[in-house]
Amino acid sequence: MSNQTPFETEIAQLLVTTLNLKVEPGEISPLDPLFGEGLGLDSIDALEIALVVHQHYGYKLRSDDPDNTTIFSSLRSLCEAIQKNRTIP
């Protein structure tokens, strides 16, 4: 079990549902990598995440954002970016 904040749990559930992941949301460690050796996500998954984040939180993740490596590095960093930039409460 991880040390997820309530918002991290919400986003983990969104990731699991959107990407049809074979893990429970609570199994996603907030600091583990989302891509590569972590959850094993790929660029198509990143596009799906960007779409669902925009739909649910109004935050438009852009492919040309120089901070994408940081934003998508872990569940925690993704959640921090969403909370900082969301337009839908």
C-alpha cells in the first residue's frame, strides 16, 4: 500500500480506469515512475492521460511543454501539476 494523498488516489483511479491498467489504484506508489520501469506507460498513454486530465480538470497538457518530463515523472508530480493548473474545481 502506498502513501497516496486523497488527490493522488483520485488521479490513480482515473489512470487505472482510463488506461485499463491491471493494478489497483492504491498500488501505484506516488514516487514511482509512470513510464518505463514504473507503470510501463508509453507515449500513447501520455496522450490519453492528457485528454482525460483536460476533460476532468481543465488543465491542457501540451506536447511541447518543456516540463513534461517532470510532470509525467510520477503520480505525485502529475498531481502537483494538475492542482497548480486546473481550471475546473
